[in-house]
Amino acid sequence: MKKQETLTEPFEEIARNVKLENITDPIIPLEKLNQIDDSKYPNKTIQVNAVIASNSVSYNVPSEINVQCTNNRKEHFCRRDENIILDINEYPKFVEVQDYKREQILNQIAKSSFSSDCSLNIEEIKTITIKRLRVRPVVSSLYKKASTFFDDDGNEWTAYDVYVIQEDAKNIEAGKEIRITGQVIADPKNGKVTILVSELSFVDDNIYDLENIKELSKFYKTKNVDEIMSWLSKEFEKYSKIVKRENVTELGLLSMFSPLHIEFEGKTIPAWLKTVVIGDSTTGKSETIRQLIVLCRIGQIISGEMSSVAGLAGASVQAGGGQWFTDFGVLVLNDKKFLAIDGAHKLRKDEIDKLAEAERNGKIAINKAAKGEAYARTRQIKILNPLDEDGRTTATMDSFLFPVNSLQYSFQIQSIARIDLCCFVTDDVDVKDRNVISHQQHDSKLEHLSDLIRFVWSNNYNVKFDDGVIQEILDQAIFLENKFKSEEYPLITNDQKFKLAKLSASLAVITCSFDDTISNVIVTKEHVQYISKLIDTEYTKAGLEKISKQNKFDQIDTEKLYDISEAIISKTHVTREESIEILSWITKQSKIIRDELMDEFALSRDNQAQPLLTYLKNEKIIKTSRNHYSIAKKGVAIARFLMDFSASSASRVAKTDTPLTDSEIKRGVSILSELERLERLKIHTFKCNDCNSEWKNTKETLEEITKNHNSEHSIVMMEVLS
Ligand SMILES: [Zn+2]
Ligand SMILES: [Zn+2]
């Protein structure tokens, strides 16, 4: 510790001390944080990059004390009264200690400057705030061996709890990459190696060479989107030596290059993509993503053994000193970056579900012993093998009827709906195919992707959708919804337009669709169509269209409702409107009782109510339960359809563009007008060319008439009433 006779500003003093040390002890730059464990570095000043892994805890520690000798005995003449500035190395000793202990430590410090006869009165005259936080090495990949994590170079992925003595260090948030300068010391709390950080600065990882981006952009100018994407796939094959993985490559690029946010339909929406690659072990799916990370020199891939809620999101941990804090997981450490989770099938279904909320909000909140919240706006790919029925054993893709079925034991339905894009890998990479390209050299322009991705991550641009493009997105969304919508595998969802917008935005940056200033990224119809086609191809191949069609068979649509309504009319001789009201009433009863039905709609028992109930029962719309009827599966589908219909925009506006009155909406007029429209479409007039017979305004079909007339005669439809 330093003594002084006159009062000066202690911080200046500290700064001087640090500087003095720096002269005699130059700053040693280290490549990796874990090098501080080396016996060369204790008490040396080092500089190294790290990533913040926890929230920080602040402590108030004494930095300057006043010490008076209160020994007034005659033979003791010192009368000393001194200010002592504490050495920065003393600060950690005061972290997390009780008051009596704090006094003891101060006493020890003071004593060494006074004689043993002195009676000391110590007063803290200045204090300083120091922060304790957990940092981890910056690594591009992680895997687990036994219970320890290692990076690609075989270094252990250790956490260090360091002390920051720079008082104005602000915005210390988990996930940020920092450069720290400080002295390597042994933590007085537990003897572990740590750093007394005197300077902390944030590292901007997104530094790119604009010339390389311009060169790539110029090269793309003469190419359309298809040509650019196939050039990328081909050159990446040469680079990675992995063949026939175009779908994984494209999914990887789209995920990694997705902008963080986009403005769409007047709102800012999160646009970082969360995608899935599912397939067998030997298909090169992980290697493809790993090579993309190597090519772009950015992002992180972790192995499945790390896949736990604690490893991904974070956990409350107790530091050496005893206090609790939140040790955030790799999702937070890759905030605004990219994370590939290889072997994500090792996460349980419910764990994936737990993470889903955080993934969607881009925020992780840990509410355990230590409360902590941090951003996790993480572009993400989950790479997994399909699972068996037990949800644990891995299965092979060919054990499923359709590739898309492989999702069923790995994801809950809600989690499937949140997947922006999924690709299915079913066949092995052929060694022969690999050899074909093994000696070809890739175009060096491919490496400009590492500049382009830093540009994307820097957020120095706006993504533009013009009205025509938004319309194209809506059209393609409807097309995909009609083709692939499935309740079991909702990869295509009601909010498909947002998924298309996000994916198209990413494709626009990948293909360098810039304006002249490179400050705007222009999404075009071509981008939207390319994405829609990519989804169409991938999901058709996966069998989703077939599954979607099967489901439609069980569902109710206007056409099916029309048939049911027709049947009710013929059984009960009610009007079309009454037929809908009867159906609507039935689906709302917990118990369907014949007498109540008769009362409600003034139906006779034998000629109306009973034939109606028999029909509904045969159609499995209702079922018998002891002394009454209750609604059956198909009835539930009808109820849902009627409800959806009355809630949809179709019920707000009549076909004539005259708004419906409230009472009309309540009475379900719009579904009625829809059925009436359908009926008009079914009424035709036919005429026989051979014998001039006529069938006016009939609901019969051409086939029915031909069958009952004369198979030799030619019958034609005369007109369509509209
Ligand atoms: Zn004394
Ligand atoms: Zn005829």
C-alpha cells in the first residue's frame, strides 16, 4: 500500500500506479483467456478478449482510509494521523465480507504502517465500486468430454470470475464480447486465478471490408437469384468437400445471414431465424453447418451434450465467495450472433418448449436463487437426429412413413409452429461424389461471405419491401397455407407471411440486393418466389402435402357444411337458415335432448326431430350417451368451423359490400349467404343435343343426368346462374 502525507485525488493516484506498473510490466496480449492459468502470468498485466457470461454484482470497497493513533500515554509520542490509499490488489478482499471482517482487514492494512504500540482508530474516507462478473473464452465451437467442455483446440472452456475496478465501466451485459486489460491475481476468496480488470472495452466484431462486398455485389449483378444461389452451393461444395447438401447449405446461409429486425407492414418485427435440420447421423448435416461457420469465421456450434436448459439459457450458480449470480448459457453468449446446436435431440421435448418462449422473445429470464435477465436474439439452427416413440432413442429417417413424421417425437406442436424453416436429410453422402470435387478449388470470392455477414450483423442498413412485394408475400403465404397447412405438423402457420418476409429479407442480403449506397437492402418479388419455391420443394419432398390432404378429409369446409345443411333440410323440411341455426344450437349443447330440440325449433317428433337425430348420429356429428345425445368429433369440427367463420373477415362484410348489421352477424347470415352462393353454383340447366330434353335449374350433376337418361345421347350444360 502507498502512504502519503498530503491529500490528493486517490483515483489519479491509482491511475499513476497502474501506469507505473505498465512501464515496468508491459501489457502482454494473450490469444485465449484460459492462458491466464499458465504459471508465467501471475501479477503480470495481460490483455485478452472474452465474453461476458453473467450479470455483474457490484461491491462497495474501501479505497482510502484515515488512521489515527489514539494511544495518549505519555511515553507514546507518535500522534500519527495518516491517510492510506489501498492498493488495488486489496479490493477483492472486501468482496462479500461481513462488517467485522472488513474492519479486521483494514486493521491489518493499517497496522503494517504503524508501530505495534499504537492504538488505531480507522475511518473509511473513500470507497470505490468494483464489479464481479463471470467471463468465458471466445470460441467458435464447443464439445463435451466426460463432464468438461472443450473448444476445437482442445482447451477447456472455463469460466473466470473477474473483478472490474474501472468504476465507469457501463453496459456490462451478458453476451457482450469485451477486451479486458488487467493484472492476473489469485482470488483472495478462493485462491483461483482471476483478473483485476483495470480497463474494459467492448469489441466490435462486425468489422468488414466494403470493397469485398462491392466486388461480390458486382459479380452478382448479371445473375438472377437462382443463378446466385446455385453458384454459392457449387462453390461451397468445393470449399467444404461435402456434396449434395444444397438444402442444408441454403438453410444455413439463410439462418446465419438473417437481419435482426425488419420493418414489415408498418411494424418492427424480430427477424433472426430459428431453423431445424433433421436427418440421419452420416449425412454430413452438421459438417455442412460447421464448414459455413469456418467459411464466415463467425458464429458458434455446440455439441448436443451441452444441450440442456442450463447450458443454453443459463443457471443460478454460487460463486466462490458464496453469493448467487446467473451464469448465462450459450444462447445469451451468442446474442445478435449465430448458434448451431448439434445434437439438439438430446434436449427433451419439454426443454425445447421451455426455451421456445425465450427464443421467441429474444430474452432469457432466470428466476432461481439469483434473478437475471439477458438478451438472446440468437440466430439459431437446431441439428438433430429423429427420435423414436420413447423420445430418447434415435431412430432412422427411413423408419418414418414421410420424412416430416420424424419431427413428431422431437417437438411439441407449438415448437414446430415456431420453426421458420426446416430441412430433411434422408440419404448418405456418397464417397464417390465426394472424390469428384476433392481437388477442385473454390472461387475466392466465396470468402467475401465473411465480410457480407459482418455487414448483415452490423445492422447498418434498412430492409425495404415495396407494396408489390408485400402483396407477393401475402399471395405466396396463402398458396403455402392451402397446400401444407396441417394441425399435427404446423410448419406452415397462419403467420406464414412473417416467416416469408424474414426469409426473403435474408435472401436479399445474401444475394447483395442493395441500392447504390448499400444502405438499403431491397427485397424483390424474385426473392419471395424463390423462398416460396424452396419451401414448396422441401416440404413436398418431406410428405407434408400428403399429410395436409389427409387432414383436410376430416375437416369441415363450406362444401361439406352445405351437404349437411342439405340433408337437414330434406329430413326436417326447414329453411336453409333454420338448418344452420339447428346445427349451431346442437354444437352448443352439453346434452342434446330430443324434447328440447323439438321445443326450440318447433319440430314434430316422428317426422322431423327423430329422423334428424338419426342422420346426425349416422354422420358421427353426435353420439348417444345413455338418455341423451352429445356432440361427437365431427360435431366439434363443425362447431369450430362455424366459430372460425363468424370470427373471420368474411362475416363482417356481405357479398354485396353492404356491411352487415350486428343482428345479421349474430344470426350467422354470412355463412348462410356463403351456402346460398354455393347452391347457386350447383344449380344448372342441361339440354340433350340428341332429343332436346331439358333439365332446368337442377341440382343434379351431369353424370347423374347422363346415367338416368340415355348413355348414347350427348348432354350439355346450358348456363350457369350466378
Ligand atoms: Zn502511535
Ligand atoms: Zn336425349
